Amino acid sequence: MDSDISLGSNGLTLTLDGQEAYFNACWLRDACTSCIDRQTRERIFDASSLPDLPHVTRAWIEGDSLRIAWRDEAAVGTVPLDLLRHVAAHGRPHDPAHLPRTIWMADFEPRITRVSQHDMLHDEVARAQFCRAMITDGIAIVTDMEPGKPSLTALVETMGHITPSAEGFFFEVRVEIAPTNLAFTAGALEMHTDLPGEEAAPGLQFLHCLENTVEGGLSLFLDGAAVAEALRAEDPEAFDLLATHSIPFFYRHDRLDYRAHQRVIELDQQGRVTGVTISQHLLDTMDLPQHLLDSYYPAFIKFIRMMQEDRFVMRFRSQAGNCVVFDNHRIVHGREGYIAESGRRHLRGCYMDRGALRSTYRVLAKRGFDGIAAPALETA
Ligand SMILES: [Fe+2]
């Protein structure tokens, strides 16, 4: 087996499944199983403690591991071949929460994953399905919520903890006498993501419908990634402008004055759309150079108009007892206006970190609950 390994000055080349793969020596030293404390699972090796950079003097395959003899060290290192295979193939270790997004359009409503609150609390299979849907679709619905205010906290705590925003732990969406936000009126609410004026805009949003007997007021949702990808296909220059430049947003009233700059289209290092940030009602005075605005504004307005197109916007009525949960960095939401005197409409909302969602899913997946629907459920 040693013949499949060639040593270089900074690392080694290894043949895995017939393919050559190069690994840097510092990376290999950090990847040795002895670097992680078994009890705390934290890293207990510090490469800077060595007199020189790690250097491989000999390497060989033993069972399902790569064994490495290091210069200046007595102990022989061990790196699992599974890790090397995955990094060679994907550039990163396996992460069960690293799931591809499912882009959706206006007709998605019948396919939204729905899980009862009872199952979220007591059934790990159902909870894993819900978490997986949140990662791939960015939206899911919890049905049959217990009535009353504590119900929402109980739901959030099946996956993490409530993340406070500028207004505290919860917000109540209903008509108010002196509203601090357009959401707290009966007027239409244009498509937006929440609180872009905060340094870290909330990750997941929960909207628990406590009552809804009004005429009108349909809830609107769209997949911001779908609109952004459509813009990239139809107008790449506009897409680049929105993905490159940050614009100012705010959240401000008598007691608060939050301000932050955000890119309207968020990309990852590979250039894939990871999310969007948009809110006309919380857009601050634009501060891009005036000549740049000559091209930025048309792109911005084009994107906003696209978000009003029927092909993207999913419309449904919020039903008392349901809680819609969605990714506030991807799913853009709004509301049609309603007649305040026609009944009562009250949604209780809060936020949670997206990291907590992924953490919950990883722990479930490690225990065998990956959230992939069983065939019987898929055909039900
Ligand atoms: Fe909102």
C-alpha cells in the first residue's frame, strides 16, 4: 500500500479509490484523531507548539486509517480514510446539515412539510423531517398548536432557543393604536425580510396564528433564492449589482435607532445564492455613490417588481392553530391588506438562530433520524 503514497515537502499525495488526492501536512497533523480530546471533543493540539511546521517522514495505510510518522514527534498519527475520501471528493468533511436547497415557486403550498406540534415535541422522526425541510425548502408549518402564548416557546425549544430582536423575545402582529411597524396595522405589507437594520438579521422566523377571522389578509411567501436565480438568468448585470453592493437599512422609533448595511442578494464562496435581504419599509436613505445609483436603482426596482410576480408568490390564509416557520434570510414574506373591523387577526412571532436548527438536525441525523420521508409517508 505504501507505493500509493508519495511524500512531498509540504504534504503527501495518496491514491484513494483510484484517484490521486493531495493533502497538506499541517492539515493532516490537525486531522489526527489524537488532536481531539475524547471527553470534551475539543482540539487539544496546537501546531504552533512544534519547533517547525509538521513534516511527514513516512506514511502507510493500516486498516481504515492513514498512519503517519512525524518528524520531531514520537507518536504515530492516525487519520481516518473516510475523512480523506470525503475531503478529496467534496473539499470538506461530511456535514449532514449541508443539504442542497430545493428552489420552489408559487405552486409549492400543497407540498409544504407539515408536522403537528405534538409530533415536534415527542417524535424524533417527525422533528427530523421538519428540520430537513427547513434546511432544504426554507419553510414548513407546524399544525395543531396548543392555544395560548407559552405554546410558541414550547415549539421553539424543540429545536433551540428564542433569539431576541430589537423588540425583545416576542412580537405580536395585530392592529395597534400607535403602531411602531407597518406589520401592526391592517394595511398591505409588501414583500420583505425582517429586521435588515440589525447587525445580524434574525435567522428563522416563527409566526403562530392565534386567531384569524378577518376578511382578507392572506399571507404571502416566496422563495427569494428562486427570484434571485431568475434575475441572474434574465439580467446578469442587475444580479451582480445586487450581489456586490451593500445598502443601508434601519429600524427606528422613539426608543431605537438600529442601522446596518446588507447585500440584497447573498452569495456563498462558490457564487451560489444563499439568501436575500429586502425591505422597502426599512430601507434607509441610499448612500451608494450617486453615479452608481444610476445603474443600482433600476436593478433594485426590477428585483422588487419580480417579487410581485404571480409565478413566485405563494398565497394562503393563516389558520388559527398553525405556526409558519421560515428562513428569514431566504423566504420573503408579506401580507395582503384586510378589513380590521371584519374580525380579529393575531399572530405571535419570534425568531431563532439558523445554527440551532442545523445543530438539532445534525444530532438527530447522527442518531439515525435523517428526516427523509419513509415511502409510506410519501405516497400518503
Ligand atoms: Fe415581517
